Amino acid sequence: MNQNAPKIVIVVLVIVAVLFFVGVGVGAGGQNNGQGGLPGISVDSVVNSFSGLIPAPALSVNEIHSPSSGCITVDATSIVVVKGGSCHLEIKDSDANIRALKLTLANNQSIHIESTSDPVENKPMLTKVDLPSNGNTQITLNFFKTNSSVTFSECVPNSGDRCTLTVAH
């Protein structure tokens, strides 16, 4: 063994100890409602961060179902929400890990969107967003394998009585 071996072992042990205590401190910090992990990081934020690297396949027309209202056009090219009303869509379960629904809101309109999906079985993730967000009228909603749905509400049209979201295929 050479002269530097004890120094290298000590440095490695110090690094392991520091990483251990930092990991325990972050996990038990209480800033994540007792769930552990890093505070402020969610599955949705991670998916959105990396969504440009590996694009999710688009939802097909037959995966979108409107159970109670006819707010989606027959050819599924647009979603229409009446002022004061709402539109609830259910996304069929799939074998795909993640699927994307890309939407564009018509100019000078605003709408509230709430989507739910299960990235982990029986642990639903709720996402809420208002469009336009900082002037951006486009959004991509990501859905996982099971229990996915989206609700559009609080339509504020520029003129008329409805808001229109165009579905990109």
C-alpha cells in the first residue's frame, strides 16, 4: 500500500458521511409534508423539465372521452367550453407510460385547467393551470397510464359565449 492510501480512504469516508447527513436532512426536513424527498420538486415539474428531450406520444382521438357533455368536437380537433360552464374529459387507461395532450387557446381568452393522473398507482397527482399564463396560450398536459382526466372551467371569452382550445395532433 502506498502513502496516499490512508488519506484517500479518509476523504472517501468523509464524503460518504456528508452525503448521508445531507440526504437525511433533506428527507426529514419537514418541508415536504412528511413525504421525504426534495422540497419543491414534484413529478410534474420533473416531467415538464425533461419533456423537450423525450417527447411523449400524443393522445389519440379514441383515448379521449367526454362522459357528460359534448364539449369536444366529433373529430377531436377542438374543445369548446361555454362561459360559466365546464368540460370534463376522461382519458382512457393505456400501456404507454406517458401521453401528451397539446392545446392552444384562442387569442384573447382565458380558462382554468385541472388535470389528474396517477404516476404511481393509487397516488393521484393534480395539476392546476390558468391560460393564458404569462401571455402563453399553449400548454401540453401529460397523462400517465391510469386514472387520468382533465376539466376545463372559468371560461372568459373575448367575445361571444365560449372559449375554444385547439388540439394539436
